[in-house]
Amino acid sequence: MATNPQEPMRKTRDALTGLADQPSARETIARWQREWPSDTIACPIQAMLITLGRIDNVNVAFGELAGDGALVEVAQRIKHFAADELESSNAWVAARLNGGTFLLLARQECSRERWQWLAEALADAIALPIASPEGGGSSLRLWPRIALMRVTEKDDPESVLERLAAVAEGMRESNRRRIDWSTGEAAHAGRSNRQFEADLLAAIDRNEIQILFQPQYSLEDDRIIGAEALARWDHPVVGRIGGGALFQIAERADHIAHLSRHIVARALEEALAWPKHLQLSINITPVDLAVENFAIDFAQMAERIGFPLGRITLELVEQVLLADLDRVSRVLDQLKLFGVQIALDDFGAGFCNFRYLKVLPIDCIKLDRSMLDGVLEDERDKAVVHAIVAMAAALDLTVVVEGVEQEAQREFMQAAGCKAYQGFLRAKPMTAQEFLRLANS
């Protein structure tokens, strides 16, 4: 189920996507309101209803398998987005209500400007190409509309869903806005895309992009073996912006390469003081791998900074591989010659094209955090994890697990044969100074 670590598991979930279902979403709103202290302000609940256009066309053009796969991918994107952008929230829940309709709820104080910006960023993330299950580099796109509201003390679960549905229907009929409020008014104090793009460039120049590190642990003995570098930006208007949304802003400004290079350089510089046995994991983008000389440029940067290439793992997601698999393979081969390790990130989300494991020089697969949903209770989920680990062993790949939040999950993944893990069970993302203290303790 799609809840944050502080939220208990719901009783029911959507069979296709694993998100909460509509009854669970209703129960969540009611419970939050019921448990909120009566002598304080009304429970601060923010809601957004996401409706997908073209999903029926996908079913007709590509078949129901593709349509179901697209819905699963959208669910994963919503969950990942919420985990990144609502990480400081007291609680959040993602649900699939029906068909191509999803709901995201957050229990937190949040300005109208930030909630609207979050909706815009989530819409951009959902609209990115989705790999076709047929492979061959083909992809499809879905176009979301998002209705927003701030739940008041007069609202109950039924009225929340009714108000959001009315806004969604109005947007569908007018075919104009993709983001709208239940009040009929958009937030006027927000910033335009152009302003955000200018803000981002200024933030890069002023070194305001913060690099955090998510510690990674060996499953064999629980020792720290490295960390994944993550980018965050505390924007003066909308607050904290996670790495995914950062790159969406950079993409609109055509500055992805600039942002990526800045983050990589900062991460390498911060990691220079680490103990020599620790590995640094860095995410790379489609724009990075589109450059033919990326491998050489990356190696020269690491050499100039003084961080050994043999202690670097570059993580890429399926999205990176959609455009030109042959070119990506050539670039990765070059990186391997320099001693860089390659990891396929978010494995288990989306369509999981196993051809990548066959044709690319990959050393490691990182199991998506969604693979942990229900793994302790569902025998089918356990069987899937065991099958993936067995396949990885046959291909001489190590398996790292993301999103471990319970000791029982860690123990299961250790018994299953995974080698390492990261997640809130041991540590949340932290500054370079905090990580160095932890590594030296």
C-alpha cells in the first residue's frame, strides 16, 4: 500500500496497482479527522485527484495488457513522487479510486502555492513516456488532469471526493486547464515555469542545491558500505523540491546537463573525506547518456576531483534506456572500462524489460521499494522476489533493496539472498557531515 513509513497498513488495496483503494482512502480521511485534537485547528488535509486522459485509447491501440501496465507505472510514479516531495509530511496516502483515477492525500500544513506546484510537477512526471510492454524502444504517453482542494472542517470523505470529481469533470468538459481548484480559482501567488527556471539557474550558481546521502548497508553484517547521493532544493516560495522535480524544471530550461554535472561534482567533492572502502552511488539522466563522450568527460571530472572511479556506482532507470539502447550500451561499456559500476534502479516498477539485463553491462539491480509492499504477507510477492534474486544470481548480478522500513523486511531480504539495502529502517537521507560521522562511528 502507498503510505509513508509512519502510517499503518490499510486493510484493503487496489489489486492492480497495490495502492490503497477507494474505501481505504475514505477511511483515511475520516480517521485523520477523527484522531486530530479537537482543541486545535482543523486537521490540515490536502487532496489532489489525478485523472488520466487517453487511457481508453491505450487499451484499444495496444491492448489491455499495455493499459494495465501503464496504470501500474503511473501508480509507481505517484508513489515515488510522494515519497520524494512529501518526505517531511506527517502522513500521506496514494490511492486508485477506479480506472484511470487516482487520489493523493497529505496530512500537513501546506500553502496553496506549494500544493499547486506539487500538482504541476506530478503532472509532468506522469506525462513522461512509458515503455511499451512490446519493447523495441516504443513508448506511450498519458495526459493527466489534477483537481486540488484543501479539506475543511465541514468536509467529510464523501464531500471531498464529490468536490474533486466535480472539478475534474469541469476540466474534462472545458479541455483547458490541467490543474484547477475546487474553489474554481488557481493560486495567483505562484511562480511561472520561466521564473522557476531562472530560480534554478541562480541556485546552481550560488551552490544552493543541497546534496544529501542515503546510507547503504550490507545485509550480511549491517555495516555501512556506501551511500546514494540525492539532490534537494529549498525554494523560497514552494519549499523543498526533490531530485525528480528538480530535473523536470531543468528540462524545461534545457539545463539538465548543467544541473546533472553540478550535482555529480558536488557529490564527488563531498565524498572525498569518506573512508576508502565506501562506495558512492550517483544517478545519471537520459541527457547524460545521450552525449557520446559522456564516459570520458565523467572520468576526467572524477580524476580532477580525486575520487577513484572504482568506488563509483552509476544508477540509471528504465526511462534512460527508451531512446537508443544501442548508444546507451556503448556509453556504459566505456564507463565499465574505467572501472565504474552500473546499477539498474527502480527494478520491479514499470514493465521491467529483462532484455536490458541481457544486453547491458549491468553489475547490480536495485529493487524498487514497491517490491516490499505486501512481501511479508503475500506468498506471491515472496515468490516474485525469490525469482528475481535467483535470476540475478544466474546473471552474476548483485541485488540491492530500496525502501526498507521494517526489521522483518530486512530479515526477509537477507534470507532471500539480497546483498545490500537502504531505507528509513537505519537512516534517512542526511548531510555529508552527518554521513561522515555515521561512517566513522
